[in-house]
Amino acid sequence: MGLTMTEKIIQNHLVVGEMKKGSEIGIKIDHTLTQDSTGTMAYLQFEALGIDKVKTKRSVAYIDHNILQTGPENADDHLYIQTVAKKHGIYFSKPGNGICHQVNLERFDVPGETLIGSDSHTPTAGGMGMLAIGAGGLDVAVAMGGGEYYIIMPQVVKVNLLGKLKPMVSAKDIILKVLSMLTVKGGVGKVFEYVGDGVKSLSVPERATICNMGAELGATTSIFPSDEKTLDFLKAQGRESDFKVINPDEDAVYDETITIDLNELEPLVACPHSPDKVKKVSEIKNLKVNQIAIGSCTNSSLFDLMKVAEILKGKTIAENVSLVIAPGSKQVLTMLAENGVLAQLVASGARILECACGPCIGMGQSPCTDGVSLRTFNRNFEGRSGTVSAQVYLLSPETAAVSALTGYLTDPTTFDGKVDVELPKEFMVNDNLIVPPAEDGEEVEIVRGPNIKPFPKAKPIAAKLEGIALTKVGDNITTDHIMPSNAKLLPFRSNIPHLADYCLTPCDPDFPKKAKENGGGFIIGGSNYGQGSSREHAALAPLYLGIKAVLAKSFARIHKANLINNGIVPIVFKNSEDYDKIEKNDKIVIDNVVNQINEGIVTVHNETKNEDYEMVLDIPERQKDMLICGGKLNQIKKQNA
Ligand code: MIC
Ligand code: SF4
């Protein structure tokens, strides 16, 4: 029986378990990446493991999220990451070099190899034919130390692309189409493999856009074949020797198939406040726009920005629009400057931002009150822009640029100019902002500013868990709700005691205070609890506040792993009516905890209502043991002892 690309790469990297769907496997990780807002924690945890030098083929630490320096905090974090990287064998990508996923695609991704990153959009590298997965910082720390990374052997979905995109319809519209079909929870436990005739016409940056936003499906990852287009891209980056063909066998067996005819696709837009609230752009009339933001790890490649420039060339943006553009990398920005395109962008009225995440994570450029913001980004969760009342729409660079000219959300196929952009035969390669690690790390002293606080550590599980249901939230709660991120909070990513005071406040402003007053307790969640980011802070802040367990209808993959890594029990309602029965402030008791964890069936007693709910803990033995030990670090200590 033939193999899919996913199975081939897993087979080559399998160290624990069998390739049986639904069972846990451990794979060897070739590459890791971290970014600064999750990186400080990942490196503090790496230090706690006591390993001198990373054991991966390559590990890179990026600075791209926390680039506003309105006080010493971010600069302190940068210095810590730079020195810890130098000491332990990690490459350091300085601020200004670009967004981790864009730079990794340009300079480091290798077809057929494995990558994990402490950022949920790590699957961007799937555009290069790599098996690339987003993970919590602790999992990345362990992989840097040579440990395997565990996933559930995924279902593999074949996404069959037919035909060719029409002019002004783009890769972003393909992934928006998939999101409209499957929703933000439709990808859990699955890898999406893009195959078919339509793949041939898509360049590596376009493929990367699709894999990037596959994260919004909740997928384990997404992947494209590595073919002539991949070779062209690698050659143009001076990395031909990294090329390797990756494709599925002719008779590969898939669990599901989706077919998309590219010829029929139209420009799409994800409406507030979820990436799966997709409509045709042409359906939305008279939507006046306040802001347009082009960039992020989804759409900030040279290819994207050249298309934007072609549209804006010689014109002026509408009076009512503020247009900001953040190029994805120094390579992109330098090339735009060299070929004169930057001048066209600036002349049209665009405000050029630093090569970084910027507005995507609320680091500046928050829209006005009730503002309509069109963004080429991947997430439009409520409040993420920094303005709670803002209406954020996600769309392609073409739609963004044409709308910038009209001042209204506009179907780009109505644009009367021609946009014909090709990737260069040679990119300008200059890795001078990538600092290599020290030959001998012993000499390097790690600098820890006052913003770097120790992270909370879980304790072995108690025999009985009791407390009140501190809060009850609905479906699709994101990590942006659990641990909000914006220009004010991001500087404190190394300071959990400070962050904890904001935990879950967008849903329940009193939550942190109540948790502290009650010495912790339980969180009640709906389905897909913890979707979105990989930020471990969404588990560390609850741990700090004494949260013992989260009872939910279902969990998003990375957040569930982060909870378990930090000793918080993620329990799933067997009957969703039981979710309806529990109310905020009900007293909850779970007895005989170790046995119940081992059995995987948990009886939750609601003392207030005198009811019992049968719930499930459907996790592998390894994770059960981890919970009993009190998290991953304690489990590792036990294993080492
Ligand atoms: C995001 O897009 O939400 C982030 C910010 O990149 C996060 C990481 C973080 O919270 O630091 C992610 O996607 O994992
Ligand atoms: Fe940065 Fe936004 Fe990409 Fe997250 S989604 S890595 S914040 S650009």
C-alpha cells in the first residue's frame, strides 16, 4: 500500500510507537524555531533541563513579536534570548531580520525534514515539503535537547487542487475556502496534504500562505509536495543542495478527500470575529474601511508585496484609509528597496512598518473605535487588534490593495489594471542578522534582566481535587481570551505573576481575583477550548492561579498538550448536557484522582447540585504519568533519577 507524504516523513523520523491512526507516536525533530514571545519561557525550560548544547541539526531563536520597546522589558528579553542562544548552540535572528516563519522559509526550511516551533504557525514550512508542527515552549525545549516530539498519528486529508487560479484570486482564497468548508475545529487530529494539478502553478510562498493558515483549522499541520517549484525557490535562495523530491505514492491511501477547482474560486474574506466566518468579497456591499494592514507570516513575502505595489503604482490610497505594510523579512524589504517598489508603496501613501509581526499581535496600529480593519493576516479574534470594538476582516493582498484605493471592501477582480508578478531567479541573500552560536558556550554569560522571572512549577497531582467552578465559558475560546496579548501585556511574557492578573479577563474580568481568593479551582469550557496560539502562558497563568483542571467539551491540540505539560488536567464531558448543568460557583470534587487518571474515566462530583458527571481523559499513558508526576519537567526528573 502506498504512503502519503506525511507517512513517509513520519516513517523516516519514527522513534516511538507505530504508525497506527489515533495512537501516540514520538518523532525525531531535525529543526526547531522559537520566537521571542514564547522563547523566553522555552529557554528557561531548556536551562532547567540542564543540557549544554542543542542536539538538533539546527535551532533558531527569532525576535519578531516583541519589537516595541516602550520600557526595558522587551530589550531585556532580547538580551536574555541572544545570550542563552549563543551559549547553547542556537542561531539568533536579530530584531529587524523578519518574522520567524518567513525567514525560516527563505533560509532554513528543508524538504522532507521535521521542524517544531514554539509558534502555532510553524506549519508554514509545509510549503517547502517539510513536516512542521507548532508546539508549546517546553516541547520545543525537549526537542532541542534531542528528545522526541509526541503527536497522535494523524488522519491524512487529501486536498485535491484542480486547474489554475483566475487573475486576482490568490492562495489566501484557497485556504479561506478550506476554512469555510471545515471550520476552525475541522482540522483537529489531521494533516492536510495538497496535491493535484493545481499545485504545479503555486509557488513556494503561495504554498506557505496556505499551510500557514491551516493552523486556523486546528490541524496538526499541512504539507505540499517538494517539486520543480521548490527547486526553483531553493536555487533562487542559493540553497539548491537542500532540495529533495517529496511526493505521495500514486496509490497513497487518504482518510478523506476534498476537491477544490481553482478556476471557480472567487476572492473570499473572513468576517469578524473568526477565520471561518467566510463570505465572498462580492457579497459584502458598502463596507467603508478605516484601516488596511498588509503583512504577517501569512502574506508578507516578496511575491505578495510586489503584487500590492503593482496595484498601488502611481495611485493614492483613499482618504479614509490608513494603510500599513510590514514586509516579512529583511530580504523582502531590501529587495523592495533595491528594485524601486518600496518608493511606489510609500508614494501611494503606505506606512511602512518594521519587518515583524506588528499589528497582527496587537503591537501597535490598533484600529479606531468600532473601526473596520482589513488585514492579510490569519486571525481576527475579538480584541486581538488591541481595539475591542474593531471589526477585523481577513483577506488576500490583492483584495487589501484594491480596497485601499477605493476605501471600501472591494472585489479585486473588478480592478482594471494587470498584475503580473514573477518570483526572482535570484533572491538577495545576506544573513548578516543571523548570529551563529559560540564554538565554546562555556565562556558565554547569560544576561537576565529584572523582567525575567522564574516560571511556576507544577506539583505532583493531589489525591483529591476540589474547589469551585471559577468561571464558565462557551465554545471556541481562544488562547487570546485565556492569555490576552497586546502591546501592554506582551512585554511581560517572562513574568507570569504579572500576566496572571489578566488571565481569561476578556471572558470574565473577575477571574484572576476570584481564583486567588479561592486558592484556585476549575475552569468550565465549551468545545475547541484553547484554539489558536501555542502560547504556554495560557497554561502557566492558570497554573500560577491554582487551576487544577479544565472541564470542557473538547480541546484544541496544542493547548491540551500545554495544560498536561504543566500538570493541569484537561477533562472532556462525555455528555454535553452535563456542561449545561454545571454553573459558575458550583463546588466540584474529584476523588481518587490517580486511579481515575489511569482509568481515563473521571467521575466529577458537583457537590452544590449533588450530581455526578462521567467524564473522559482520553490521553496516552505517557501523558497520564505526566499528570500524576505534576507535569513534563517533573516527569523528566523522575525518569533521569
Ligand atoms: C499568534 O499568532 O497568536 C502568536 C502570537 O504568534 C502565537 C504565539 C504567542 O502567543 O506568542 C502563536 O501563534 O503561537
Ligand atoms: Fe506573528 Fe501574527 Fe504570524 Fe503569530 S500569526 S507569528 S503574531 S505574524
